[in-house]
Amino acid sequence: MDLPTLWFALAVTCWVLFFVLEGFDFGVGVLAPALGRDDHERGAGVTTIGAVWDGNEVWLVAAVGVTFAAFPDWYAALMSGLYLPFVLLLLLLAARGVALEFRGKGGTERWRRWCDGVLAASSLLVAALWGAVLGVLATGLALGADGEVAGAGLDRSLAPLVSAPALLGAGLGVGVALLQGATFLGLRTTGPLRVRARTAALVVLGPVAVLVAVVAPLGLGAVGVVLLCVLLRREVLAFAAASLAVALGVVGVLAAHLPVVLPSTLDPAFSLTVAGAAASPGALELITIAAVVVLPGVVAYQAFSYWVFRRRVASERVASS
């Protein structure tokens, strides 16, 4: 395997880890305030991701960093063609982080409800925007012969988001995030929140199945597996199946046109390929050395975090003596 192909595989892996790990974070961010009937239950739902969400977000940094370092032309085309969605994503991720970090700092239930509202809204919009971006990438951008995206001003960045692929992607992005969030809450909580999470997963599966049937009918098998696991109350398998479906979907979008990494909707000859968008051999060799040093540490830290915070969070109130 040559270095450009190896680094494309690593870039896809980083993006997959981001979408899988942050996918259930977004889903929990929306569902925890909605499924919790009181302040205690809402807090229990948020607690399930409180110790891991910032570690999960590291994979966004890794994915963007790998794309920038190994495929600068691909990175440049994405950032220039979709700069406004990416700016909005960064602002929404910042708002979500503030809501999570400051939720317990106000000391009043009203403050926590405000934070829960910001958390739910930002998580929902982030899931929709990422889904829309993936929908756009599935069909490509209006790349010209110079590698630049055609158009000017806001139109260049906004036009792709109002296309049919982007709108379907947005709907599917929200749906799968909610499905992942529901199965994760069922896996990580006890009591009434656990029961409601199972019900939420069953409710979400219907719209997700419809969208999958429109976008990728072959994915209906994965939806069926998740449904069976939820009905059988196999919470580990339900969450694993939902996460695997997300991973396969991301791989399908990013690798659908190989060796093309970003198709041009103007002329196939203008499309970016793995070899054409890659950095120089010297640069790839240098970042390979850095990756060997850095990535194992990131993986080890994250695995340790999940192991430490593996126990369920009780959503039922414990009677005090």
C-alpha cells in the first residue's frame, strides 16, 4: 500500500471515529432534556456523556488535521466550498461545550434548564449540518479545473446545502444521532430513563428506515438488526449495531467514488483523486512518523476513559434515610 492510500484510510478512520463517537453525544444532548421528567433525570442523562464528550471531540481535530496534512487540496476544496457550514458547526460545537461545562455551575434548576435547552438545540443543529455536509460530499461539489469551487460569496457555500442530497442527509443525520443517543442512554442508565430510551429508539427507527430506504436501500438490513436488538433488550448489541451502521455509512460516502475523493459536478475530469490531492512524498513520510508517536496515545487515553466511566448512571431517585 502506498502512502497516499494509507493516509486516505487513516483519514477515513478518523472521520468514522468522530461521527460514531460524537453521534451518540449529539443524540444524548437532544434526548436527555426531552426524556428526563425532572432535574434529576435530565442530569442523569447528561452525566452519561459528561466524562467522554470532550475526548470524543478530539477525533474531529484528528480528522481535520489528517485531512489538512495529508491531502491539502482536498482540505482546501472542502473548506472553501463549505466554509459557512463549517463556521456554523464550530460555533454550535462551542455552544454545546459551554452548555455541558456550565450546566452544573449555576446552582439553580432554572439555570440547568437553560443549559439543557442550549445543549439540545446545538446538538440537533450540529447533527443536521453534519448530515447535510455528508449528503453534499456523496454527490460532490462544483469544482473547476483549478480545484476551486465555482460561485462567489454566500451562494457558493449555501447553494449545496439546499440541494436534495443535503436535505436528505440532514434528516438522516438527525435520525441516526437520535438512534445512537437512545441506544446509548438505554445502555448507560437505569430506571425510568432507561425505559424511555428504549421507547425513543423504537420511535426513531421508523423515520430512519424511511430515509434509509430513499438514500441507501441496502442499509435497511442494518435498521432491521437494530430494531431486533432493541425489541430483545440487547442494549449492547443495539448500540453496537447502530454505531456500525453509522460507520459503514460514513465509509460509504467517503469511499464511494474511489480513487476520486471529491467528485466535480461540473466535469468528472476536474475531480480530486487520492493521488492528485495528496501531499508530497516527503511530507507524507514526516507525518507518518508523527502519527506513529501520537495516535496510539490518543487511542489508549480514550479506551481508559471509557473503562473508568463504564458503570450505569441511575436515573431513579434513591430514598434518603
